[in-house]
Amino acid sequence: MVARLCAGVWLCAVSGVALAAGVPAGGAVTAPAAAGPSVSGAVTFERAFASPSLNGAAPRGLKLSPDGRWLTVLRGRANDREQQDLWGYDRQSGQWKMLVDSTKLSSGRALTEAERMQRERARIGDLKGIVSYHWATDGQSLLVPLDGELFLVALDGTAHRIEGAGADTLNPSLSPKGGYLSFVRDRRLWVLPLKGGAAQAVTPEEPAATVHWGEAEFVAQEEMARMAGSWWSPDDRRIAVERFDDAGVAIVTRAAIGATGTQVYAQPYPAAGTPNAQVSLWVMGADGSGRVRVDLGTDPDIYLARVDWAPDGSALYVQRQDRAQTRLDMLKVDPATGAATLLFSEKARAGHWSNLSDSYRFLRDGSLIWWSERDGFGHLYHYTPGADGGQWRQLTHGEWVVTGLEGVDQKAHRLIFTGTRDDVLAPQVYALDYAHAGATPRRLTDPAYVNAVTVDKSGQTLVITRQAQAQPPQTYLAGADGARLAWVEENAVTGAHPYAPYLAAHRAPTFGTIRADDGTLLHWKMITPVMEPGKRYPVFFEHYGGPHAQVVNRGWTGALAQAIVAKGYIYFELDNRGSPNRGVDFERAIHHAMGSVEVADQLAGARHLASLPFVDPAKIATYGWSYGGYMTLKMLAANPGVYAAGIAGAPVTKWELYDTHYTERYLGDPRVVPQVYARANALEGASNISDPLLLIHGMADDNVVFEHASALIARMQGQAKPFEMMLYPGHTHRVSGPRISVHLWNTIFAFLARHGVTPP
């Protein structure tokens, strides 16, 4: 789930506006956004989900070319925010141009089930056109997958279909030197020499349909944020390839109930307490020769977490995680023999788990920049291999966390990272000299904004994206010192910006803290409507509550919250214990205790609301999606009468139905601690729910499968408990779309109106 269980039906910033080719000299590189409807005043649900997005131009898939000259992005169209085209900005000419018009190259071919599932794992299942692309190492071309075919796109926009790959390919990858293209077809890894020659399978043909080469297994995609199943060496000589076998994984029959029919899928699904896929790692030549198996140890029940090549290709580094996720081992592998040496291990503190991260970099001198929570907070360390386990030096310190290592300038011994050193609600971008002990991080961004950054390979060019409560995300190019060189997308809410007509009615959030029952400080955010003195207002209390998702920050909340407030509701969110970026002790409060401390902390939020003179304590409605939907059920069951009504969207109801890597990380193995699962599940407490409940679920959900909802439905019906529900045929974990989203939110507020949760 990670934050993968969170988004649900939130209005997201995946839409943009096509840019004009011409750019004024010496200044912004932003073209005007297309104008929205000529409407003034408050945001409505209809407008919140229409095109163009009220977030303005919000590019996704932002990348810098290897030489730092080009910036490329995927942009939605003004008339269809889900249709993505590839755009490029040339820093030398200061010009934008569309490199690939997805509608012109598209064949219109329907996605295969494998492609669709990969998009669901990446949470981009609602996007069309170009959803991913890859820069060639020489910076002269890009690999663009589209409709199951592969195109090599030159910088002048010329697109050539790659012959020999065929249709229905998965996981295409250019080798670092540009000599080969690898891809998965028919469960095998294929390699195509780009200078001539036919594609050939470099992995064996397996008789069992459960065996896959070159793909990431289900839990790696869904929970470990690892989508790759093959890794080229820097010199193109070798490729490391994952092999997994689902033969021992239980088959779950998943029905995708649509409007005109039902499709049934027999899906291997490793539910908590059941066998995982058997995973192995192999290294071979570019032509498949010299294949050797990597020694991953004697325990077959492990997770292949991360795979990286040394910068010079002399070694392969593998991160191996035990099933309990309390130990993470770094292995150094000889690619010629597959022999592995243990470099070091990360061991979780008692009552915690080992969080995976992409915040690490192997340096040319053989050392490593590594992110660890060993002192109780996520910080950066410099590791130099050697005798007796090597040498460690802590680079960042304090009761704050590094949220991402984004770039390294090895010539200047300089790290670029994001962190909460200044404000846990507004991450900033920092630079740090890692060669000098005790060096202080230097902030490169404006603390008035929530900041993120993309950095080029050399650590010299930064692309910073920032946002504030009244400013949708804006992006600019910066030098190594963080100084802005040019706007990529200023996205100023003026003139023709889609949100400009609504800015006058925009309601700014306020922030504050309350104490949990153990004294822990909890952050909240509130947006109030225009209120009349002496009147009390209802609250739309939204929550997520699960691990790895912080919802309270000083960034752009989005148009949906404004539409809710425009209806006369107070909008409120609170981050409970168990959420990230507050350190190990704050996060591990949910260990073997899901559905307990989160519920207590949200109750503290409800009590705070009820104490406010402008809040109607009898009209506090609670809403959540996914883990948040689970929270709605637990909150209603634990505290009857506190909430006027609850909306549970796509809720987890029984944790034994969810996957191994996510669930066992927090709750342990149900075969060992069944009592933990009994306490955490939402079904047993359903009989205590007496407040109005609305259940919502997509009937083709492949993440929190529909069985979670049907189990709750049967339990409530069997106990004669009244509730309401709205089901969406054909929709997965994201029930979304310009019309569907409007229907969903109108359904929610009609439900609240039926139960008297209305403004004065």
C-alpha cells in the first residue's frame, strides 16, 4: 500500500496545458494556460474534475537529459487532462516543443492485462497516451513505449518505430552505452542489438507458465516501489535478470464486474501468511551467454529489494530483506561467478521494521552514501568498505528526517537532498559537503513553499517544484546553488490560469497541533468556509491514517477541498501516530497495533473540533479512502455517537486478505500472531457501528479487492445493521473520471444531507 493505498478519488495534479513553441527571450519559459470556463466565485464538483485542471499546468514524468541540456515532461491536454504527450525544453534555445504527439503515433490498441496491471501497480491506470519514457545515455534520443510498441524519438521530434521488438512488450530498457534494447515478451527477456541484428531471447523458455524472467514480482511492484526486473551493467557487457516463479502462490479468483459483463481473473496473490513467489537473480552476457546464479543465501523466503551495479561495472550490489522485514542486508556480488559477500546489515529497532529507500548512491571511489534510521530518524551516512565491517560516518543529524537523496556532485563532494530540517510541514531542498565532518546542510529553497527536486547526473542542474497553500505546483530550473535560472512552469494563478476565476473565493488553511493521549504532538490542517458569527458549522473530517503517507503539509490542497468548503463545510485533516517523517518512535506506534492508536489520535482531533465555538459537534462527518476507509470503519466502531456519519471508500476490512510485504511489515505473520489480526480487522467491530455509514467500492478493484467490501456487506446484513452503499462497475481502486468523480462526490454529500449533516 505505502501511500499506494491513499489516493483514492483525490483530485491529483496529473493534468496540464500544452505549451506554445515561442518563449520570450531571457525570462520565463512558460506558455499561457488555456482558459477555463468563464465562471467566477466558488469551485463546484463539476468544475473541480473537468478539463483543464484547476491545478494549472502540472507536468509529470519530469526528467533531465544526461547532459543537463534538455528537460522533458509529460503533459495532459487542455481538453483531456488524461491524454499525455511528450514535451521537451531546450535550455540552449529557450524553446519548448512537443516531441511526441501521442494521438498521432497511437494505434489505439487496447492494453493487455499485463500492461494494465503494471499501470495499476504504478498508479497511472487512468492515464492515456504516453505514460513513460527513457533517455538514451548519450542524450540524443528517447525511448518511448506507446500502445505496446516502441519508438526511438530524436530531439527534432522524429519518431522511428523499433522493428524487431514486436507488439505487447513489457519493461523496455536501453542499455547504458546505447548498444542494446531489452524487453520482456512471453515471460522471457529479449535483447535487440540497435546497430543491426535480430532480437533474441537471452533467458530460457520455461515450460511452466508460472515462471517469469525480467519482470518484478507482484509485491515488488505493489509494495517495494521496484518496477524493474532487469539491470544493465554500465559497460553494456552484462545484464542482471530476475526470475520468479508463482507456482507456490495461492490463486485468488478476482471478478472485475463491469457495466455490461464480468471478467474473472485467476490471479496469483500472496496474501498475508501465505507463500510468496520464489525469486532468484542471474547475471549473463548481453547475448545470454555465461549465465550464473547470484548467491542470495540459504533462506529462500526473502525479498529481492534493490539491485544496482557499481559505477565501473566491477560488482553487483543486492539488497536482501528478510520476510519479517527486520533486517536488510547489502550484498556485493561478483558478476562473473555470482558469489556474494555481506557488506553490512541494517537491523530494525525493537517494535519497528526496516523501511526500504531509494536514497543511496554508489560513488566512483567504491564508497556509498546511505540512508538509515539507525539513530531514530532518517539520516544520511557515508560508508567506506573495509575490514571489520568498514567505516561509517553520519552526515546529517537531528530530530528531523531526510526525505530523499536526489543528487550527487562527486567532483565537489556535494549532496542534494530534501528534508524536514526547517519544517516538518514544508520539506526543503538542501546541499551538503560530504567530505567535511560536521558540515551543516545549506538550504537552497524558499521555506514559504513545500519543495521537491530532480537533479541531473552530474549534480549541477536542479529542477525544483514548489507549491504553497494558494499556489499550485510551479517548476523552475536552478543552478547548483539553487538560484532560479528560468521558469519551467511558473503556473501563476493570474490571467488565463484555470484557477484564476476562483482565487478571490479561495479559502486559506490554518494549522495547529494537539496532543495525543500519550502527549505526542499531532499536526492538523483546517479550511473554514465564510462563517457568520454565532453559527456552528459541520465538519468534513478527512483522514488517511496509514503508514507512509503524510497528509498535513503547507502545500496546495487542491480544488476538491475548496469545493467541499464552498458547500459550507469545515475541511479538517490530522496526521496520527504511525504516519511518516516524524521518526521511528512516532511511526512504530502502529506495530502489531493497526486500528488502535490511529483511531485514538483521530478521536483527539474530533474532540478538538467539538470544543471549537464555530463547530457543530453533532455534525462531524468522517471520510477516508483505502486505509482511510478502513479507518472510518474502525472509528465508527470504537466511538459510536462521536461522528455524525462515516464514509468508507474501498476499505480494507480483513488484513488476511491483503498482501504479505505490506501487511506483515506492520502486523507480523498471521500464522504466528493471529490475535494481532483479530484486533486489527474491521469486520469484528462492525456490529458496534450504529452511526450512518456509506460504503463505496469499485467493482473491479485489484488492490483492495471487492471481497473486502462483500465481507463487510454480508456481516452488516447478517446482523441487521443498516448502512448505505454505492458501487462502481468497472472501476478499480481509483474511482475517478470527469463524470464519475462528480457522481461520487454528489453521492457523498447527498448521503450527509439525508442524515442532517448540513450547513446552518
